[in-house]
Amino acid sequence: MGTLPLSPREARAWDGYRRMQGLLASQLNRQLMADTGLSDADYAILSALLAAPGHRLRGLALRCEVQWEKSRLSHHLGRMQTRGLVVREECVEDSRGAVFQLTDAGREAVEAATDDRVAAVRTYLVDLLTPAQLDALASISDAVLARLAKDDAHLRAVAELARGA
Amino acid sequence: MGTLPLSPREARAWDGYRRMQGLLASQLNRQLMADTGLSDADYAILSALLAAPGHRLRGLALRCEVQWEKSRLSHHLGRMQTRGLVVREECVEDSRGAVFQLTDAGREAVEAATDDRVAAVRTYLVDLLTPAQLDALASISDAVLARLAKDDAHLRAVAELARGA
DNA sequence: CGCAACTGGATGATGCGTCAACCAATGGCT
DNA sequence: AGCCATTGGTTGACGCATCATCCAGTTGCG
């Protein structure tokens, strides 16, 4: 593929994004961690569970929520379990499956963390942007996510073909 | 701080950004890694060195370029050194300092990786966006980065005060 | 000069993320 | 029923990121 270099406009956008991404992520993570003892990853899991009916979710469903690799999820849930944030239970309808449930401590931890997280998101992102910028960010994300999803679909199609061959 | 929850518009922007960020970063990293054996982090270091006069940079300067914590930089440079991508030399004007220089292998590796990186950035971000969206992304980044810098300045000021007290 | 504070950088411990391999349960197909 | 491909999930190894600590060289100040 003959790849032309980025134009100044493109380079500015990419460069800005790259720097913002790194610093913003580390700032949000650091702050949440310092204030609540929960990492970004913890928070993602916990809030997915909190939103689920009965504060419990099948491993697979959880994986769809947070979009992690299965081994990452497994490792992390293991650690969270030893920290008492979550418990693992057997799955009734598929005995190789697992169901994870929020403990009371886990529920308290997320609830305590939520304000902090929202406040930080406001401070470092949302409150800084105009409505037009908010919408632009949403539409940019949509475009990128659609492209990434297409790739996923492509991968699945290739797997399909391999199966057929 | 009485933190009101995010409005639907704000939530959409934040949620989109969050998802895009995670998947985009992992896709870019994965692809670069698979195609060139270089991680995102490697590439950041190597391209900073490549751009520097003489392909060499003081540790401190490198840290400013990539905005990493010093221990991260030190560890990573150590590993890159054992991989033969980089060499560490003594620093003349400050003998506690260190200077890092790209090896030939390192130079070849970055140069080989550059096309791949640019192509991926096009595929998954830049080429998907309209000029208006590119500009919006740049201005959003500027706003966020300015806010983060302000915090940094604040931290420095606090340190200053502590020094004075 | 001499001492204290600071700075550039290295190091070790620890938790995290990814990959590859694995295992058991399942479901489809004949 | 019996087999085989698939799937949900775990495990171990390994490289990476962060924190706290440390060290040597440097700078500023009396």
C-alpha cells in the first residue's frame, strides 16, 4: 500500500490525540486509584456488574461489556476475588461457565468511586468541551468503532472461510 | 464537590471516547507488533531518537519527548538495549546523566515500522474523518492537554510553596 | 570551602496484560 | 448413540508500568 505521509492537518489531529490519550488515561487512572483504591480496570468490571440485574453477570456477558480478552478478564477477576470485591459461582445452564457476583464490599467500593470518576471525567474532559465538540467526539468515536467492528467482522468471515475450506 | 451526572450528550461522548480509546490503542499496538516486532512504546522511543540530531538524546530530553515517568523510561531503555536497538553512553556535561543513541539495527527497525504505523493510523483514524472532524479532534486535544498542563503547573506551584514554608 | 537540598537516573518488588496452551463441557452431525 | 469441532474459562510464562527507594553527581548558600 503506497502510504502517503500525514498532511499537517492530519498530523496535528493524530499528534494531539496521541498525547491527550496517554496523559488523560494516566491522569484518570491515577486519580481514581489514589482516591478510591480502585484501578480503571476494577472500575470497569465493578460498574458493569453493578448495572446488571442481581449484580451478577456471566463471564461471557461481562466480556462483551468491557471488551477484554478472555484471559485478561479471568486473571483480573481472580485478583478481584482475592480482594473480596467479587465472588465466582457455578453456572447452572452451562456447567463450564462461570457467574460473577458483586460482594457487598464490591458494591460499596463502586458506589463510593462513581462520584469521583464522574467528577474527574468532567474536570478533564466533558466540562472542557462545547456541545459541538461533545457531538464531534461522539461522531468520531462512532466512525472509528465502526471501522474496528468491520475488521472484527472480517476476521470472523475469514474464520468462516477457513472452516469452509 | 456536588457532581451532577453526565447528560445524555455528555455520556454519549464519554462512552464513545472510552470505547474507541481502548480498542484503537490495542489495535494499533497489536498491528505494529505483529508486523514489525516493535511495540507502541518502542516506536515512541525510537522515533524520538530518529528525529534527534545524531540519533542521540539525553535521557531527560527523551523523557520530555515521550512524557513518561523516569523509571518507566529507564526500564524500557534497559530492555531495548539488550535487544540491541539502542546504546547507552556517558554524558559529558553532567556525569550523572545518560545519553542514548540509536543503533543501526534500531534505525532500520524504526524506518521499517514507520510506513506501517502511518498506514494503520490512516486506516483506523485519520482516513475515517472529515477535515472538520480532524480539526475538532485537534481542538479537543488542545483543550484537554491545556487542562492537564494546568494541573501540572499547579502541582509545581504547590511544591514551590512547600519549599517556601 | 563545606554542607544540605536537589536532580538524573537505576533498581527491585509487585500487579497488570498478552500470548499460547490447555481442559472440560457442549452441540451438531451422521 | 458416538464422534469431533467449538466454546467458556483457566493457567503459566513473560514483558511491561508503577511505586518507593536509593545513589551519585551537582548546585546553591552560608
